[in-house]
Amino acid sequence: MYLFVETKRGMKKILQFIVLLTILTVKGQDRHPMYFLEFKLMEANKQALFDIGPYFDDKSIIVENLGYHRLQPSVAQVSKRIVDENTLFTKTEILVDTATTAQFLGFLNKNNDKIVFSDLANAFLITPLEKREIRYQVRQVPTVRMAELKAKSAQLFTPQWVVFNQIDSLIKKKNPKALLLIASELFKKRYRYDRHYFNYEEFTSLLEHLTGTVIGVEDERKEISWHIDEDFEPNSKLNLLIYFSKYYKQYKWDDKKGIFNNAGQTLLPFSKEAALFSQLSSNDSTIAINAFIELTNSNVNEVTKLAKEYDESSISFNYTLPGFAYRFLQQLVKLTAYCRANGIDLTYTPTLRADIELLKTDLSFKERRAIENRLINGLTLDTVTAFEYWSLIYEKNGSLSYSAGRIVDVFYSGQWDKMLADKKQTNLFLKKAILFKRLYINGVCYNYRAKFAGASAQILSLFDDYNTTDDDIKYMASLIRPLQTQEYKVYPVHPLDTTQYYVRGLELKLKDALKGWADTEEQMDTLEGLVSQISYSQIGTVLKLMDKVTFTKPYDAYSFLDRDFGFFWINEPQDPAVRRQFMDNYNQYSEFELYSYYLCEAGIDYKNSNGSLNYDKIYDLIKYGETEMLAGGGPALVNETYALIKLLEITFKTTLDLSSKYCSSQNMYNCHVVKKVKAWSHYLTNNNLLQLPHNEPVSFNAFNH
């Protein structure tokens, strides 16, 4: 970390020493004379320019550290970088990067009388800042943003640099020079090699608060930047300083508005979309989410342009918005426009709102599954898009996103033939498939076209030279036939997939692992490694001995019950009462009976009326069993899938040459049930155990593994 120390010529030498010590210590460089000259340049020593010039031709290599990186630039490269960071010579005056020693020294000698040190910029220059030409634009700060700035106005005046430079005193005197000094301090804190300042927003926010405007100036790409505080390169910060050097005297205090006002300034009209974008970073979650929703229904071109601008500048936003808010906006605004043009209703009806709000809450598995199944059966091709849209709006809620992922997966398989028979609905699905894919986020949203995997020749022919004027739809249609060459394949069976688990001498080994238990990381690693190797028959021994010690993170200690054995219904294994109830059932029931008991408790419908296994129901349940989020990077949820497969394994007395256990996780999400699903789906089909045709398309998850 670099310590920024406010320095001015004439201050005590101890401050100079601190700055020098910081440079040498943080950089971690050899004490090459260049670095002492760098310090002198920062202290306005013009002679240091002449002294560093001879290094411009030195091609010898030195070592520099940049964070964890060890670099080996030449002396010439470093010396030119130092000069470039401490001068503001224009390109017509000299190009430092390509200058030789002779050229640079010749330039200095020729212009010695003209070269001065700017206290405003902490840099040497020839052309005064106020004499330089810049391109700029000015916009009024939206009302909501001004209210936020006013609410935290006291905080805006607390930074040390405000008091040190007497900016607060100038403001009290209504002196517009305060604006110039704020821009000056912003530029002084510009990035220099391996030296950072992490809160540029305090400068731009104070300027917005004092002027009621946002000033956009050119950045390094010659584009107008409205987010100077987020720009890495110093170009826009310099141009803002130039702007105020030229125009700060034109600002007069407006008592009525309580701001510095430039009456001769032309303000760009602030679009509705621009005002809404400024609200996305509001600390008020309601304001932010409402602005986000309104933006998804605003002008496509304006929202897309601003979303790219904000995304490229890495502008922060309220935590309740989707994790990639600007990316989501670019696609959702296109979705809503398409829906408006094609009569597709996205209204957040009271019924839909109630369902989504319910899915956001902490429900039991049985309650959640009942709601999911109700929606799968109740949604229609006309209403499912509204469900998808609002689920993406609230993507940050993981519970909702998992449920939405399963709902749309099962729903589309059930409605597939009906959808393909309706050109409007087919177009809508293809449009969503490409827009959701462009969210570039994990989840079933990225794999909508997977539903076409294994499609019949008749269906494939529908999409050859697909007739549509929508380029997005046409493009997605063109990807359907190539998809058939990417047939869903399970990874080859790994030795770990066939491991049969059992720990010999478990009780002694476990007692040894728990002896002198201090709950250290090393002890937990040893315990988890041991427990990951046990079989079903050894669960009781493990729980009995583990219950004698105390864990700092009890959930992690007992999560093997779900992770390794698929007991998904045990939501709180850290609760002793929950474990006691489980142990009572474990001791009372056989393995088949225990899994069957909990499947029934979870509300899973997998039996015939006479209590026997219904293989058609099981086939469908395991097909969609590994649940992915609609959008998001959370691990797949296995839910009831492994428990159902365990019933099949016990019934047919075979594991199909795979492990008899779901996983050996050691507290890591590193297992998938997909290989077992594929194997048992084939088994049920090939052994004529299915009574119904299962011609629905594959799960969205078919290409996730």
C-alpha cells in the first residue's frame, strides 16, 4: 500500500523523508538513482529533469516489483515512465516515450525558461492548463442523486485533503476557487506506478454536490467520460482539471439553489434513462430496484448505450440488483421491447407476485416442491415469459432462482410439442434463448437451446432457412442443427466413480482423530478426510462419536449426510435434535426404508397406488433431478435424485458398476449425480420397465457437465 502524504514546497524535511521512504519501501526496488530523482521531481526540482535525462539511452535491465509480479524493465523504460508521470508536456512539445537522451536534453535546454512546475497538477509543464483546449459536456445531476448527496453532505467535507487545502473555508466564503482545488486534488491523486488512491468518488461527488452538474471530459480513448472517478488512466482527471482552470471563475454562488452556478453553461438534456441509471447505485434498495425495472422497459438504444458505458467503467450498483446488472439490462430491455411488439404480457400480476415472493422465502423442501409443481402445471406458454422475466429481475435471491430453474426446465419439456406447433411461441422461445445466453452467466438460462438436442428430422427441418425478420431468432435457429453434433455425453467413468467405500477400524481411527479436539483447521481436514470414506453402515458410529465434541462450524462437520449420502431433507444437521431424530430413524429402518421414508416426508410422488416403485415417475424425477439456478453460479442441487437411485440400486441389487455412494466430498462441491442418472435411465429403458413413452426433450442441464 502506498501512503499518500500531502506535500508542498517548503514543508518540513521529515515529510520529504516519509515520502521517499514510502517510494523505496513499497516499490521494493534497488536504490537506483532514478528513484531519488523521482522524489525530487515530485518536490518540484527542475534540475532532476536534466539529471534523469541521461538514463533515456540506458538499455540495462533492472528489477521492479508490481504487487506479486516481478518485472524486468530497462533503465530507459523506467526513467521515461518517471518523467511521463511528473510532466504534462503536450505531444507537440515532445514525445517522451520515444525521445533519446540527446533529444530530451536538447528539449530541456531549449525550453528551460518556459518549463515551470504546476502546484495544481504537481507536474512540470510548458503550456499552462488554462491555455489548453478540451472537449467537454455538462449534464444536470438528477433530483434523486442530489437528494442523496445532500443527505451525506457532512461526510463529503470530512476527507483530510478538504481541510488541509482549506477547501471547506473557501466554500463557506462562496469562493469558486474551491472547485479548482477539488479538481486539483483529484488529479494529484492520479495513478502512478504501484501507487493507488482508492476513493476517487469523494472528489467527483463533492463537485456534483457543489455544482449540481456532472462534467464529462475526454478520456484516453478520446470519448466523453461521465465516470471520471472510475477511470484508471489519468487523462480524464487531467481534462477535468483543465476545465476548472479555464472556467472556475465563471461560477457564482446561487443562494437560492445552494450551489455554484455557471450561468453561461449549456446543459445537455438529461434523458429519463440517464436519470434512472444514476439511481441504480442508490443505498435505498427500493429506489434501485424500481429504477432497474423501469430501465428494462425503456428505450432500447439508450439503455444499451448507457449499460455498456456503466459496465465498462465498472460503476457499482445496489446489492439487491442482479449480479451483472448492466449485462442483464442490455438483454432484458430487448426482451420487453420484443414482448410489447408481439403482444406478450409481462405484467407482475398479484398472483405472480405472490408466487415469486413466496419462492423467495425460506420454505421447507415439501412446501417449495408443492409450489414448484403447481406453477409447472399452472403456467402457460402465454404466461411463462412473465415468470422468467421477474425471476431474472430478482436473480439475487438464490432460493427463487433454483426454483425457477426447475420450473422452466420441466415446464418446457411438457409444453414442447404445443410450443413447436405455434410459430409465435417458437419465435419467442428462440428469442429468449439468445437473449438469455447473452447474459453470460451460469444457469439454465445459458442452455435454452439444449431442449433441441436429439430432435427428430422433422423438427430439425423446421429451422432450416428459418423464415423470420428478427436477426436474433434467425441466428438461434441456425444453431439448432449443429447442436445435434454435440450430442450429450457423460464424462468417461473415473476410478472415483466406482470406489466402494468402507473404513476398516473406523472407531479407533475416529477416536484418534477426535482425541484432544481443539477444532483446528488441521484437525477438521483430518476428520473430513476420514468421514468422506465411510459407508452407509458406518454413519451411526460416526454420529455417535462426533456428538461428543464441539465444533465451531457444526454445519460443515455434519454436512456429509447431505453431500455424501444424499439426505437432502436434513436442512439443519448442526441441530442436535435433528440428528437424534435422524439416528432414531437410521436405527429403526433398513437402508431402503430410510430413503423411502424421507422421500415420502419430502412429498416426492414416486410410488404406485399399491406402494410399489413407479419407474415412469422415477424416470422423470431423476431426469430433472439435478437442479440448476435459472441464472447464477450456485452448485447444482441433487435433491431427491440420489435417494431415488438408491432405491433402484437396492431393488435391483446392482450399482451398475458405479459407486454405492453419492460422493466423497470432503466438504467440497465436486460431485454430480449425472452419471448415475444416465446409467439408470438406460437401465429402466433397456429392461422394458417403463410403461409410458418418454419423448420429451432433454433437461436444460444436459450440456452442463
